[in-house]
Amino acid sequence: MRSVVVGKFVPWPPNSGDKRRTLGIVRALREQGEVVLVAYAGEHEDAEPLRAEGIEVRSVPLRRRPRDLVEGLVRGRSITTARFWDAELARVLAQACTPDTDVLVVEHVQLLPVARGLRARVRVLDMHNVESSLTARMAASAAGPAKLVYAAEARALRRIERTVDDVDVVAVVSEGDRDGLVALGSRHTPVVVPNAWGEPDPLPPAADPVVSFVALQSWAPNVEAALWFAREVWPRVVEAVPGARLQVVGREPTAEVRALAGPSVVVTGTVEDLTPWYQATRVSVAPLLTGGGSRLKILESLAAGRPVVSTAIGVEGLEDLVGRGVVVADAPAAMAAALVELLTDVEAAAALGLAGAEAVGADHSWEAAVRPLLARLHTLGAED
């Protein structure tokens, strides 16, 4: 089977949820035959480890020139779609889609204009989020001009998602996203391909009462989460556990996030290796107030043997892990209480973390996650 995948970025290093999901899909297709990955590459992306796995990578720089943005806006009629339009990427993708291509996978609805009109025996849209719902949530929590921009973008994305007609299969990360897409009026019945993880490798228990929020710290929902947690939850934790320390770990922290640094709060910025930070962590948090899809960082924390305290939104798509490594608490007082309990009971935190690692290994492997997609491809004749 010959597959072509177009993604936002070359998924190496796999240092974001977007990259990890794309990498999981690409590797699963590589097990079925030849794979060509077409994606943008910046100074921090490296294609060589993927090529060493037998994955052909064709990349172009993400330039975001004014003329590309204008053309992208005309083609996609949304701001985020315009940001990922580049005529060179479209040309490289068209060259990769030779007549013998069995499967074409488009990662993210925003890349649909790049793949428009290209043929394959089976065409797949992999939706990391129902983007219109995510953007609508951001509009609901925003203020001023940003609220108007998010609301307009949500409407534009809703139109795209409702009228997707250039693909044969739509994949989503959770049953909630599937139901949300159907509610929008999509003609597709999406296949659920949950986010997943590799082999868990739980770390020894942490020595100190350290809490970590690991995420891309420039993404609006993560920024909102970091600010809310630091202001509404963390003071309650420090009051109960005076030696507690918060690590806000992740790339590209905004000025607001950097300003959170203080006596009990460390803001790291980009780190080359997360292992030392997880080694120091007793409990992770996923304090998201908006968002969509499901959270690969929860799987990452659990795979390292670190329990997670999350909002209900934070654990969307991974509800089976509640009680198996994840504690849900939405109100500031409830979240603080859950954290204090785990920070002050080393054995309980370690046991919950190990339960999470076992759950990830048993139920959230990529082999299991992609099975429904491969079955759908087989049904549609991609492997004939």
C-alpha cells in the first residue's frame, strides 16, 4: 500500500501533540507499505530520523508570505487555513500523489486547500480537533476584538467542516469529537482514532512536592490554563504545602506566562529533554478551560508514571483514564485539594501514577488506536 500524508510540520522531534499524532499515523501506515510525508519544516524540525525508519520526507519551509496568506484566505476562507497555505507545499504534494497512490491523508482541516483536487484510492482527513468548536470555546472566553476574531473564525471553520466533500474518510480523536462533527451536519460518519502513546517507562517517585504543567506555552488554550491555574489554584496549594513548587514547562511561553515566574514557580521555555522535568514531578496538571480533541500530554505524563489532576475539559477524549491515573477537579478549591492530597502522600501519588502507566500501555498504544482506521481503509479497497 502506498500512502501520502500531508502534515503541518515534519514531526521530529515529536515535541507537541500535533507532531506526535502525525508521527503515530505515519508510522502505522509505514507498517502497511510505502509512505511519503509532505510537510513544512522549520529550523527545529529534523527529517533524518524519519528517513532512517524508511519514511520518505519531502518538506518546504513555512514562509507565510503576504501573497500566500491572501491566496490561502481566498481558498480556505478562514484565517488559520490561510496561515498554512503555500503554493510550494501544494506543488510538492501534487508531485507526491502519483497515480499509484492508495491513500492520501490530510492532517488537519486547515490543510484541505493544499490537497484539493488530488486523487488517491482513499482520501482521509485526520481531524486533531473539531476546530470550529475549539475556536468557539476560545471566543466564549475572550474579550474585546479577540472575541470578534475568534467568533468569525469559528463560523468560517464550521462551514468548512460541515461541507467537507473531497475525502472518503474523516478520522477524529474522540467520541465527543465524532458526535460534535455529526451535530454540525457533516455527511461523514467519522472513525475514532484516539490519541495514543508508545511503551510506558514509569520513573521512580519524585523526592519533592513538585507540580508540572507541560504544554506548548504559546497556544491560547494552554496560556489561558497556565494563567488560571497559577492565579486561582496554585496559591491554595502553596498555603497548604509551603514547600511546593510549580514547573510551567514548554516551548514559546508568552510574556504573560513568563511573568508567572516567582519564588514557587519556574517557567522553563524550551527544554531539549523532558525527562529531568518529569523526574522532579510528583503530580502533573491539565487545567484546560477550553480546547478540543484529546491531550497527548496526559498520556505522556502517565507513561512516565506521573498522576494527572485535570479539569473535565482537559481529559476530554481520555475519560477512560479517570480513576486510572487521572483525577478530575474543575473548581479551584477542588483542584487544589486533589493536588495537596497527592503532594503530601507520596505512596498514593506513586500508586496512581503506576496505574496510569499500566492503563496507557494496555489501552492507548498506537497499534490499537489505528486499528479502526486501517479497517476502514481495507473496507474501501485501499489494500486491494
